[in-house]
Amino acid sequence: MEKKIIYLDHAATTATRPEVVDAMLPYFTEYYGNPSSVYEFAGKSKQAVDAARKTIADSLGAKPEEIYFTAGGSESDNWALKATAEAYESKGKHIITTKIEHHAILNACRRLEHFGFQVDYLPVDKQGVVSCEDLVKFIKGNTELISVMMVNNEIGTIQPITEIGKICREKELATVAHDNGILFHTDAVQAVGHIPIDVSDLCVDMLSASAHKFNGPKGIGFLYIKRGTKISSFADGGAQEFHKRAGTENIASIVGMSIALKKSCDEMEKVNKKLLALDEAFNDVLLKSKIDFIRNGSNNHVPGNINLSIRRTSGEMLLHRLDLMGICISTGSACDSVNTEVSHVIKAIGVPSEYSEGTIRISFGRDNTEEDAIMIAKALVKVIKG
């Protein structure tokens, strides 16, 4: 008999919804024409791409021509940073980001440093929140771009993106980027489809997203680029994505992403209410057990993300012991799973050493139940107490 799996790592990836898969299938076998072709048969494909672009734009309060399809969040992040750096290199070579960004941002910044760019990495407080006052102190006359993630992938903390966006728009701080201030990018991979987003309210110039984080297919994402933002092309070749990213469109995945995002936004309030209830049920069991742990992150966090640092234990040991029970959790970012050291996020928020090595992340999803929440809590207590 096959072992039952309880999947609690939805911040790493999610299952593609069955209705999304059903909507994708015809674009593999029936409507497989190249959207760039001019004959009638290809028209279905082009219409599907255009409709998907509009659906995604509507979900963010954006315009269709501001949505650029990519291969996922990491590509979107790299495009935003590297193409902006190239576009404004002659005017400014200073970038500001934070110490707790995803490695797609951090490693892209390190590469830019190799090419002579100066990058400042903002500290965060113990809850993982960036200080707007600190940000202002880091801005220089040649600052061209600020990149701050909307929701941290490890601890779920939501950043004050609107406030940061307003700082970037202040005329007295505007330097080299454009007439409206310093360019502002946010990695919203953990936010899109999970919390309400309106790009005009956020005052962002660019925003990254990835479909597999909101029950869409893997290998597809998008980059929102505000109209009028100067940015270099990601890939040269054909005229796809408004001459900015060459290559034949991944039609099926684009369709799937748009449907997944629409459904996630439509169900957001109901799902988030459920996730908060699961969080409460899990937390109740853990508190009653008298386990010595720290709950990492801010009270203002994305629902479903629980990051714990447990005193004098090993997060890796907990992961493997729970795996033997059919329970899937994480010790941090799935994108850095080969590294068993304490993560850069846990270091940045100053978790004490006797707790930091015992850090795990549990991230609930829309299909988890209260039974799952209670079961994982009891299993965790059993492993810790031996």
C-alpha cells in the first residue's frame, strides 16, 4: 500500500490545478500554431496569448502591454536587474536591495558587482522588515534601481512596498533613473495570487511572478514593466514580447498561468481565511507541547507560511524524520536545498545560534486540512521529544 503523503511545502511549489491542465491540453495537440505566423490557423494561438495577457494584467491593475512572459520568477528577477543596469549604466551604477532577497536577486547583484556596479544590501529587523528610514540613508546621487521583495520566501514577512515605492517617486530623491524618481522593482513571486496586488497603488516599475507558486504550471512566469520604463531586451532574435524577449511563446503554459492566477485571485479571501485557521490549529498544538521554539517573521505575513527555529535540534534531521512519516516540509528555500548551512535570511534576522540550526518551514496550501495541521504538529513534537 502506497504511503500517504502530506505535502506542506507550498512555498516551494504547488500542484497544477486540474482545470488548468485541462485548459492547457488543446494548445499542445489542437491549437499548436505559432502565434507569430500570419495564416488563419495560427490565429487561435495568438488570441489565446492576448487573452491570457489581459487576464493577468487585470489581476494586477496593469495594462496588457505591461505584461511580459518569461520562463519563471528567477528569469524575471534577472531581467529586471541586469537589463535596468544595462539601460542606465552611463548615468548611474548604484543598486539597493536587501540582505534577505531570493538568490535570483542576490546572485544577479553579485554578478553586477563584478562588472563595476555598487550594490548596497539593506539590513532588516528581527521580524525581517526593511526600515524606510534606513533605505533613505542608502540612496545616493547615482542610485538607479531599488529592488525589495514583497513577501520573503522563507519567513513570509510582507514588506512595506507601497511606502518604499513612494520614496522612490519623491522628486528630491530622483537622480538618474527617470523623471519620476528611482526605478523600483519587487520580487513578488511569493505574493502574486496570495495577497491583493494593484501595481498602481504599489508605485512599482517592475514586478516578478512565477505561475507554479499559485497552482499554475512550472517553467512560466511574467515580468510587469510599467509603460515608459526604459529597459534592455532579455533575449535578441524575433519580435516576441514587444521586441523584448525573443522566442516562440509557450502558449499552453501562458494559458494555464492566466487561468491559475484568475482562480487564485477569485478564491483568495476564502483560501486565506482557511490558511489562517490551519496556522492557528498547528500553533495551538505546538504551544501546548511546551517545545522551546521561536516563530520567525512578522505578524504581517502571507497566510500559510510558518517558519520555526527550535532550540538545540537540527532542521535537517527534522526534515528527514518527518519525510519517513510521509510529511513534506522544508528547512528554508527549495532553490537552495543543496546548502545545509543556516540560511542567509535566518542570519539576517539574528536568530540565536542555539535555535538557528533547528529552523524549518511549513507552508500550507489550499488543499490542506485541519487534520493535516494537527498531524504535522503532533509528529513534530514526537520527533523533537524523542
